Amino acid sequence: MLSNMFLKADALASEGKDSSSRSKDPKQETRKVEGFYEELPIAKFAVIENSVTVSVSKCLKTAKNLLYLVTDLPGEVVVHWGVCRDDAKKWEIPAAPHPPETTVFKNKALRTVLQAKEDGNGRSGSFTLDGDLVGFLFVLKLNDSTWLNCMGNDFYIALPISSSIPALSGAGQSEVAPVSENTVGADQEVSHAIYTDGIINEIRSLVSDFSSEKKQKTKTKEAQESILQEIEKLAAEAYSIFRSSIPTFLDETALESEATEAPKICSGTGTGHEILLQGFNWESHKLGHWYIELKQKIEEISSLGFTVVWLPPPTESVSPEGYMPKDLYNLNSRYGNIDELKDLVKRFHGKGVKVLGDAVLNHRCAHYKNGNGVWNIFGGRLNWDDRAVVADDPHFQGRGNKSSGDNFHAAPNIDHSQEFVRKDLKEWLLWLRKEIGYDGWRLDFVRGFWGGYVKDYLDASEPYFAVGEYWDSLSYTYGELDHDQDAHRQRIVDWINATSGTAGAFDVTTKGILHTTLERCEYWRLSDQKGKPPGVVGWWPSRAVTFIENHDTGSTQGHWRFPGGKEMQGYAYILTHPGTPAVFYDHIFSHYQSEIAALISLRNRNKIHCRSTVKITKAERDVYAAIIDEKVAVKIGPGHYEPPSGPYSWSSKIEGRNYKVWEAS
């Protein structure tokens, strides 16, 4: 009963005046108020700013709908949900599988607890629904007394109709399709383009207005803030359109079907048959003539079967390893001079080996201090001022816009939203391609800036192959690695998507899972909940560059060293599976060389490529086994495994400590 809870001010005043007279009435004092209800207007409205976003994509191969729900509501959120088959919107319980932490409510609906997002900002859930369903109905439960609905009705999400989606045909492993490949209908693409072009024009107009008014100093601070808020709203709207056009939740379902043989060359994949060698380690600069040293090994590198070699950063750098670049056009570094570099690249080309340059685009060290004694004024050919530094870098007093990624705190973070910055960097990359002969790029610390800028740079420089380093922490609970690493690989896939698939990314997820698998003898971890590889290679194999070690994780740094003595199990995995495998310099020039060379030879002999199919046949405590392209079988772990008898006879080809590889005949 709310009868005494909402009282108008005048009612309170009149009550005060005659309270003494009423209290003296004995009948009034003893009379019980029974069944008395009074409707009163709400006295206070509270505005909240929370949202619920639902995106739906259609799997072209299975015709199922993939629905992803995310909200920034605080605390535990339960989705009370069901589906319907017609416009009557009658609730039904859909067929399994259902999301984790789902219970049945009175045989009429399902209740799913949304999972906390890894960054702690909100919760999300993923739902796989049959293609013949018409709609998804839901309300949100915050607690036993608080429910949220749509102005008195259930929330209703219309689902795509199966008959309007053409089925995919052809063999091959399914992949997530990048934005640049036609995964949405032509009409939808056109409408998105028209709408987003309008948004972009509005933003440009507002930016121009803000800039001109700032120069004239006639606008009030409040008006300027209003313009900036409007720009942020438009940018958020454009991003929402971008996110709605691609699948946010990714699983085994195909939005791209690929043939058995890898297709034409593109910068995200090369030919699809690439095998990458990292051609240096953390100590290579100490020789002072690394280019000359590596030149002596070109014949050997080529004969081992490598098709691409990744060279260290070539520019003048504050740190000798090259990752604190200063004058980008000065290519006299601790590894050698520009002429030695050009000769090295030319000789690799003579053996049919492509060469990647290590491009550090996220940050740059300054030549001079500003008036406050802060290093943010640049020299050399690219003599930028502090407008080239992001505004939210806490150490370098930039006058650019806010960063589009994470800050690297050791050097000024470059503002890639500035047109003059992008123009200069594109010209620099083109100069490196022409002057040095680089065939592509390894892109350092790509978490620091939006993948859309990477696409701009790759479109301009047209590399043969490009791979980004997107490295952040995997998901752990009380110090133990979670089996489900979907959130981690989703972040890497999101970055690749932002580049429109023009770049691949190092499969950090797979490396982390291999670590725990081998350290704890938990080989079941190498199969995800869908029975597929649990890293990026399980979702988007053609864009996954698999590796077990590099100059940061291993070498003398050892930030995240692969389990000692178990390196060959790691190489047996990545060199037989899809993706583009990368081998570390320290490993190929060690006692592991003959074993790695044998695996490379087997991969090439069987034409295993970045889109090869994987059938996991065993994933238990002490053994993992898989068959790739029905040509190669591999097992790692101390447990027993033999390939199944059937249409093929299997012959053992390579065997080492806790791994074995067979070929079909």
C-alpha cells in the first residue's frame, strides 16, 4: 500500500494544522484502515542512462540465427526469454543448445544469467536459434522486485527468415567473413553506405564549425562542449551501424566458405601456403651487423622451406632493439645501414623468399622538448608538432584527439585521426616498399590504434602479407586459465574485422592455451565447446598467424616463455594445423632444426594451408589428436592414439617426444 508514501506538500500542511484535533478523537484513534488503496501520481522521476543492444546474424551454412545481447546495466542481469513462430508472438521454449547458466521456468520460458564482460563494463549473452523461428521475446530481471520491459510489453526482436538466405555450397572449413567480403546483402550495403556517408558529412561539418569558432574565440565553452557531444553521438551511431553489419558472436558457423586450395593472394593471407620465420631475436642488435650475419643464412633458410622472413625494425631508435623509433626515414640502425638492408632483401628475393618489415606505427620518440620540458616535438623529415600526439596520453601533453586504442606509456602515442599523420605514414610505407623492397609488414602494438587506420595504410602500401601484434591477457579465474577463451579471441577477431580482413593477427589465444595444456597435461583444452580449435585458428584460420615464441615472449626477455622441453609439441601442432605458422629464430637455429624441418616438409608435401580443415578426433587429459584435410594425422601428449582405419591407410612419418605425425596413403 502506498497510501502514506506519496503526499503532496499542501496535504502535508493541512495535516499539520488539524493533527491535534484528529488525535483527540478516540474513534479515529482506534479505527483500523482495511482495504484502503489510493492511486497517487509519482512524485519523482529518475533518469537513467543504460542500454541493451541486440545484434542478429544469419549463418549461411546451417541457416541458424546467432543472437548477441549486451547491456551496461549494473549487477546481475537475468534474461527471461522465449521464441515465437508467427506474428501472434506466443512464447515457446526453443530446442537446445541453450547458453550457459540457463534454467527452465514453469515449462513456458527460459532464464539465462548474462555473463560479466571481461573488462567489467556490463554483461552479455549469446543465443543460437533455429532458422525457422520468427522472433525472440524477452524481459530483463534485475532482482525479485525489479523487471524491465518495453513500455509494458515484451521486448521483441524479429529474426531473419531462412528462405531469404541462400545456402552455401562447397567444401572447406568455415570461417568468419570480414567486412570487406560480401556477407551482407547488396541492398543493405548500399543503405549502410548512404546512411554512414551522411553521418560522416555531419561530423565533418561539426568539426569545421568547432574549429572555426575556436579560432575566432566567439563560442562559449558550453557551446563547444555541445558540439563535441554531438560529434560523439554521431560517431557512436556510425560505430553501431558498423557492428550491426558483422557478426559479433562467432562460432563454427560459416559466413564464408572456402575451397580446398587457398584462393588468390591477399594481404591478410599471402598465398595461403606461407611459412613465416622470425629472422632475429632480442639480442640480434648487439652484433652491430645483423643484416650481414643473416645474409650468410639465406641459402639455409630457403632450403628449410620458409617462404617469408620477418626482419627487425629498420629505423633509428632510442632503444637499440628498434621499437622506440625516432626519425622514420633514417634507416641506419643497430642492425646495420640502409645499403646492407637493401642488399639483404634483394638476396632473399633471389631465393624466392618474401620479406616483412617491422613497422612501429603506434608511437614515436620526439627530438625536442616543448615549452614545458615535455618531449613531444619531432624532427627529421616528419617534423610533426604536438598535434600528432593523442590528447589522453598522460605523459606527453598531446594536442591531438583522444586515442582510438590503448596507450603505450614509454613514448608519445601518435594520433592517427590526423590527416597529415596518415598522409605522412602512407608515404613512408610506400617509400619503404620502393626503396628497400619490403613485401609486407609485421605491425607492432596494434592495440594502440583503430584497425580502420591499418586498413588505410595497407590499402595505400598494397603489401603481399601483413600481420598485427594484438597481445593482451587471456581469461583467468582465481589464477587458472579458463577453458572458454572466446572473449579473448573475439577481441583479436574484432581487430582483424576492423581492418576489413586486410591483415592477419598473431594467434595469442592459441599460444596461451598451449602453455597451460602442456604445463598441466590437460590436452582436453585444445578443443572448444564446439569441437574446434580453441584459438583464433578455430574461428578465422586464414587470418591466424600461429606461433609458440617470439623476441618478447622468449629470447633473453622471457616475458611469457613456452614450456621448456615441450617446444616440439607446439610446433607439431601449429605446423600441421591451418593458419599461417611462424617459427622463432632461436628454435630453427638450435637442436630442434631437423624436427622442425621435417614438419615443414610434411606440411608442404601435403599442401596444408591456412584454410585447411581440422577434425579433432581425441581431446582428453593426456592426449590430443586431429586429422587435417584427411591427409595428415597428428597427436601430441603422452597418451596413446592411432588414426582410425577406414578408406585410408596411415603411415607414421615423424615421431618425437610426446608427438607423432602420420600421412594418409
